[in-house]
Amino acid sequence: MATETKTVTVRQIGSPIRRKSDQRATLVGLGLNRLGRTAVLPDNGSTRGMIAKVAHLVAVVED
């Protein structure tokens, strides 16, 4: 039986300019470094925590 892994798609909507370095590093960790770029990530606790940390810079895209 194949298990389907849940994913979450996030899009960067805010600029990291004039943000703290840890927020910039979180965006890089999410695979985002330009406005409008999207990333498909596994939906787990660590990813959700990273999204929560930069919630003002990213948006979760509904498929």
C-alpha cells in the first residue's frame, strides 16, 4: 500500500529587505528567495513552524 505524503505549497509575497537575518535564512530554508516564487514542501511540523515564523512574507497556496 503506497502512502501519500502531504505537501503544502507556499508563495513568497514579501521582500526580505530590512528583515532580520534569521527570517532571511528561514526563507532560504523554505526554498524561497524571490518575490512570487513558489515551493512545494512536505507538510510536517518543522515546515509549519518555518511558515509561521515568516507568515508575513509568505502565503499558503490552495490547490
